[in-house]
Amino acid sequence: MRSFSQLEVHLGRHHRESTRKAFLIRSCAVCSYIERHLATSTFPVERSRLNIVCLTGTEQPKIRPYEHQKYILGVEIPYAMPAVSKLSLAELHKHYRQVISDGLEAASEYMPVPYEFCMTKLDDFCRKGYVNQWIVEDKTWTRLALRSTITARVNTERFSLQQTIWSKGVRVANQVVANCSPRQFLWYQYLGKAVVNSAGEIILRRGNSVISVFDPNRRVFSKTSCDV
């Protein structure tokens, strides 16, 4: 049995490609916020991912279980979405709230979904200023009197990763070391871990990819992913 863990919202194909892309990208912050909290809980379901598609000209929600991707449940809901570019953040997320609510309710006809949990987290996200922010890592090297914290931030436009360095309890550097589109499959590659190499540098890496290099002696970042 899978656990409910992913949520995406889309506009139907009757909208222009640019409008559909803007709608999806600007929803990434709220969806990733909900997903981050779903990851700390367990909600057994038949399909772990829900794709909600907004359609005009239809009257009733439709359930679309994906045949070749058994972990995805698609639902089509009747929803007339106004131009995304003309909405304020508050207005935009009022629409996202309704879309997600309608989509979860439609999905509940097919399988149990954590409706109240998701809506509570969505409201939390709005109260916090429409930003998904969290501490990825907080690491201390006691012998070297060094500390590194990694903070991720996703808003409607961008993902950014900020690294802060302390030496002997004093903050000596604070810099954005990576940024990209708010799509999770793009920014997930930057959620690395910091280590100290033989030269005493703090290296933030994920797998074989180096995200940042900090030189404690010079107190500067000699490399960040923003430099690429």
C-alpha cells in the first residue's frame, strides 16, 4: 500500500501553453509545502499522487486513473480560472485553495484522501506569506568551531538555497548558493549535505555534484551553483 505524497494542479489543454505553464509553476510552492508535511505522516492510499486538472465547459468531476502509471490518480474538475498574471498572490491562492479542495473531494470518490490535513497545511502556507521555507541541514564541526545551516525557500517564482556559516559562534557568511525554477524535480538536486574536506573547506554536495565551496580562512564562497 502506498502513502499519499504528491499533489499537482493543471489547467486543461483549452488554455494557451504559456498560461498553463504559469499556472503550474506558480502552484509549486503551495503544493511542495503540502507535500513536505505529507512526508512526515502516513496516509495509506491506492495511488500516491493526485493530478488535478481544471476544465471549463464540463459540469461534473471525472476520475481518470492513469493506466500506465499506477501510482497516479487524475481528476478533472469544472473550474473557470481567470488570467493568472492578473491576480494578486492572495487572489491566486484563493483559487488554488478552491481547486485543491474540489480535486481532493473528487478524488475521495475513488479512494480515501487526507482532505482535512491538506487543507489545514494549505491555510498554514497562506498565513506564512505564501512561502515554503525550511531548514535542510544544520551541522556543526565542534573541533573546528564551524557551523553550516542550509535553508531552502520556494515561492511562486523561484527556488533558492541559502547557506549560512558561523565560526566560533559568529556568523561570517550568508549567501544564496543555488536558485532555479520552483519545480521540485529541478530543485531537489540542490538539497545536499555539507562536509569538511582535507583542506578545511566546507563543501556542500549532493552525490558527485558540488553545490558550494566555502573557505573558512578567507571567509568567502569560492564556488556556488549560482556561478554556473
